[in-house]
Amino acid sequence: STGGMPIASHTSRRPAPACSSAASVSRSDEAVRSYVFRQMPMGTSWNDALEIIDEHEWEIQQTDTEHGLCIYDGAGAATFATDDEIKYHEEAPSESRIVGVKSMFVRLGEFYCPLHTAVFAYIAFDEDDKLIEVAIRTDIDGP
């Protein structure tokens, strides 16, 4: 006897509705990365990227015209590469990879779900000023 209590419910629950947000930034990092690549395909020039960023009302937070990105694939993180990281990586490759020779850090948007969340893209360009990589960063403000 189960004491009148159901053993298991076989009704499927619908997922909670998605939180409202600006554009496509409330999705997974990979979905946001794909969205950015749809707006700025691989090979987009630095100058065209600046125009696209302006058209989408994204906000450039920082640019580095002398360094690419240091991407930590295992941790899903990226930063501007430093001279030391570039030198170290050449001498002893690690879990990170150095991508590009120019880069920028762009604020794509924000949303609340329920905490304030800001979404950014690190964008790397090669020696010909062509876009070659995008890495997404999500910052969540705690209570």
C-alpha cells in the first residue's frame, strides 16, 4: 500500500518560460557565440566588425591592437593575452591557446533572471585584420 500517495507522476512538466532579455543574450554561451558569428562571420574585417557592433548597439569595452586572446577551453574562459602568456605558450604549450594578434571585448547586452546578468564577447582577429574567434563571457551579479 502507498497510503493513498501516488508512487510516481508520469505527467511531463513543461520547462519554465525563458526570462525576458535583450536579443539573444540570455541563451547558452555556445548559442550566443553562434549568434555573434551570424552577425559577424569568420573573416569579417576589424573595420566592418566596428560597424556591425555599432549597428547592433553593442558596446566596445576595450580593444587591444597588439595582442590576441588567451583562451582556456577547459574552463570556458578567455582574456586578453599578455606578452608573458604569449612567450610562455610558445615555450611550453598549456591548456590555454593564444588566438589572433588583435582583439576586442564587447558588451552584447544584459538580462535579469532573476539576477542581473551581463553578456560579453571577446573577439580575436588575425594579422590580416580578419575575425578568427569569438569567446563569450557571462557575468552574474550576486545579491
